[in-house]
Amino acid sequence: MPAPIHVAVTGAAGNIGYALVFRLASGEVFGPDQPVVLHLVEIPPVLKALDGVEMELDDCAFPTLAGVVKADSDHLEDGFADCNWVLCVGSIPRGKGMERGDLIRVNGPIFTSTGQAINNAAAKDVRVLVVGNPCNTNCLIAMHNAPDVPRDRWYAMTMLDQNRAQSQLAQKSGQPVSTVKNLAIWGNHSATQFPDFFHATINGKTAPEVIGDDAWLQGDFITTVQKRGAAVIEARGASSAASAANAAIDTVKAVRAKTPSGDCFSAAVCSDGSYGVDEGLMFGFPLSSDGQTCSIQQGLDHSAFAQEKINATLAELREERDTVKDLLPG
């Protein structure tokens, strides 16, 4: 069998982490013949719960699980040692009365130390997916604090938004979700994101042609996707967990697989200046992978409506970057 892949998950005993680690261990993501060593990281008060997660992993008897490493967040380098993937799930959630800017500042030091530990301890081929919100700017902070890790190895998760958008289009059109392709999320994982229905297809036809309801596409569709997280909290009294874990899994799979022709996947990556987005900003784009390297899909034209939405989410991310500019060395 090949050498194990080492995968770190921060916040591994939390709701998202709990929904994530068993799927990572099962062989679903990296293949039935690929051993995986899970590195589970948690804050010190939660380490007892992490013991329970390890017990359950043992009890699943996954043939692909080659070991478990546990570490507390005070010793991140131990947790990230030789890891090929780091999934940054843990972050401080927004408290009552907390503005988004406050949340960014609270999480800033966490992702400063996260980036430094990845830089110092992870494998040379490490890839990093940031799930914990505000994920675009958390990822930006971590990336700047890991100068030895190439910038094309960093991703902030917008796949949950893509999945939500695909589901909405499928339901509206009465078609299976598998028929919805090439739907990208532009910008921030926030209420300013733009789910790009203009370039999406349903059974090979453009989504606007199939849906036939521009008012819905430009109105309820966008706002439903943008506010879906809040709607889940309102309905179940807790934030998205299983769907967020599923989106993290989907992102890792998409990065590792060749993107089919006529399709894309969504993640925020370090901008190279494409589409007028500031170079170095973590921005959601339509991406393609050849199985090794991911690239931003080029040559897409935007309507005035779409460009206005993209400009709004770009402005928000610029503001977030400026809020944490003192945490961005280099």
C-alpha cells in the first residue's frame, strides 16, 4: 500500500469536525487503497471529547485509517507535523451583538498562529482548506503567516454556497441536481457572495433559458443562497454542520480530480489579478483542476447586473483585508 496521507482537522470534536472526520477516515475521499492518518486538533477544554471521537473512529474499524494523532491548539506544530492537508474548521463564532469586523479581529490571532505552525511543521506539499468563518479573510491571514507555502495551495470554502445554489436551481427547474453544472460562487463566503446563474447550465442549456424567470434568479434565488446559513440556524437552532462537512469533502475531491469539460468548482483562492480582483486577495472564482494544479477559469463575460454583484463582494473583501492589514506580514 502507498504511504499514508496525513490530514489535520482543527475543531475536530465540534459539530462540523465530527461530521467530517469519519468520512475522511473511510476511504471516500482519498480512495479505498490509500491509508490516512488523521491529526485531530482541539482547544484544551475539549480534549476529553476528542478522546471520544478517537474511540468512535477505532470502533468503525476503517481499513484505510492508519492512525490518529491528537493535539491541543497550544501545540499546533505537533498537530500539523508532516501533514499533506490541513482543514481549518475551528474558529470563534460570532457572538451576540458582534459585528463582522469584530469577528475578523477576534479570529485573526488564531489564524496567525495557524499559518505559522503550518509553515513550520506541515509537509512540503501541504494544501490548506479554511472552513471556519470568516473563511476568506481567515485564510488570507494564515497564508501571509506561512511564507514558505506556495499561494496556490490555499483555499477558503465556498463549495457549500455552490451546493446550495445547485440545489435551488434543481428544485426550481424540476431536474436532478446532477444536471446543474458550471455554477460558480464569486467573492466572499458572506451575504455579498454572487452565485453566478448566468453561466450555469441545466441539462446543457443555460439556467436562465431553462428557469425562464429572471425576476426569481435575480431576486429570491440569490438571497436564498446568500442567507441560507442564517435560515438553517433559525430552523434547527444551530449552524450548518453536516452540509458544511460535506462541502469540505467536495472541495478536497474537486482539487484532487480532473474537472470535467463544461463544469467548474468553487473555492476562494489567492487572486492573480483575474477579472479585476486585487492580486493577493482571497476571492471566490470558478476553478478547474487537472488533478494536480487548480486554475481560475478565464474568458467569462459578465452582464452589468453580475458585475455590480461582483463589485459589491470585492468591496467587502477589500474592507476585511484592510481590517487585518497589521496581521499580514510580507
